Amino acid sequence: SQSTVVFSKGELKTECVGDIPVVWQAGTNAFQRAKLDHISGTFDHFSGKLTARTWDQSTVTLKLKNTGENRTTIWIQFGVKGDLKASESLYKLMQEELLVLNAPAATPKDLPR
């Protein structure tokens, strides 16, 4: 099911499939793939926050909030005013990471004989 994406007050807001640790990992991987620097942050089972810096030292923020069983709402913001294109690009990277992280693990019966 496709989640609604809203861009308001400089933040891109949407919902991801996955609990906070999974979405956190997807965010961390996406930050690294986007070549962001000084990545840091914390999370628990209810919420989390990741920050990083762009090449021109703008702050990038990813906030996470648990919104139900296997659902996490995220907010992405680039700089003070926000940047829709940059936020969408980071969200796309996160979606790619979530596909990998949420993929069912291969069980022995699934492996070729």
C-alpha cells in the first residue's frame, strides 16, 4: 500500500513499513549512500532521530515515530527551509533499503538442493 507523502514547513512526512530499528537502519544506510557526513543519532522503540551534514554543511534531519504495528512515520528535512528534491531523493534511497531489510530471510527449505 502506497503511503501519502506530504511536504510541509520544509519537511517531507510519510509512513514506512517496518518498526523503528528497521527504518532507523534504512535511514542510516540511505544517509551513507547519499554521501552525508557526521551521521549520528539515537532511537528507542517509540521514536528516533538521525542527523547528518551535506557537503555544504547544511543539516539533514530524519525523525522517526512508531505509529503502529510495523509502521513508522518519518520526517526528512534538509537545511533550515527544507529541500523537496533532496528529501525525495533520500526517501527513495530509504525505500530501496527497506525493500532489502524487510525481505523475508531465506530459510533452509528455500535454498536449492
